Amino acid sequence: MVTSESSETSIKPRPHHFRFHAPHLHLQSLFGGDWFALKAEAFARFFGTPLFLVGQTVLVSVWIGLNVTGVTKFDVYPFILLNLAFSLQAAYAAPLILLAQTRQADRDKAHAEADAQHRQALADASEERQKLSATQTATLLDLMKTNTELTELTKELSQRIESLTAEMHSRVVANGSRTP
């Protein structure tokens, strides 16, 4: 029978399943947590969206269409102002995208390390459970052996009692037939 004292000492609190990722929470935002960082991250993410690509295509088409048809003459062929706008966009977009890729690589590495730690913790827990199971199996085998020995002893004692009872009965019957 398990005492309450031994069961209380064997119960361990369950650890949180994201405990290996907690040290890497600072990597969640690509550029930090302040206002500028959040806007820069949103801007870098926006560059790869279909909305940005379609919007830029429409804007460039309208820009070129207005200047070629003569509706306006603010940037005539060879569209130097449009090239300057693309250069300015590239000057800001490239560093933001590279920074986003670098931080994503850092996050991926941190998550891979956390996952490896988690797998190791699972392996350690599994090994501990196997050891505990082996110990309990050995204890059960010892208990079964002891139970078998006690059962055999009980059988021997029962047979001895039966033979003693039979012997006493025969003596009492033999003594009873001698008395008048």
C-alpha cells in the first residue's frame, strides 16, 4: 500500500510545454518592440504581398500612361523621376528585407535549439519512466516470489496441521476405545 507521504513526494509539477521557447521571446518581432520597429516590420512584410505588386504595377502603368499620352509632362521619357523613385524604394527595401531575413534566421535557429532541448527533455523523461518501470517490475517480481513462497509455506503448514489433526484424532479415538 502506498502511503500518502511517498505519493506526495513523487508528484512533480508539470512544466509548461513552451518553457524551451521562453528565452527566445525577444526574437518575436523582427526589429524590436518600439513604434518604429513595428512599422518597419510591417513595411518589410508588405513588400512581398500581391497587393503591393499589383498596386505598384498599376501606379507605374498610370505614371507611364499619363506621361506618354501627354496628359501631364512631369516625367517625360526616359522617366528619370520614375527611375529615381525605384532607386529610392530599393535603397530602403533591400536593407529592410535583409534585416528581416537575418532576424528570421535567428528565430529559426533559436526555435530549432528550443525544439532540440524539448526533444532531449522528452528523451530524458522517457528514460526515467523506463527506469521506474524496470524498478517496479523488479519489485513486482520480488513480491510475486515472496507470495509464492508464503503460499507454499501456508500449504505445508496446512498439510502439517491436517496430519497433526489426523494424528491427534487417531490418538483420541485410540485412547477413547481403551477407557471403560
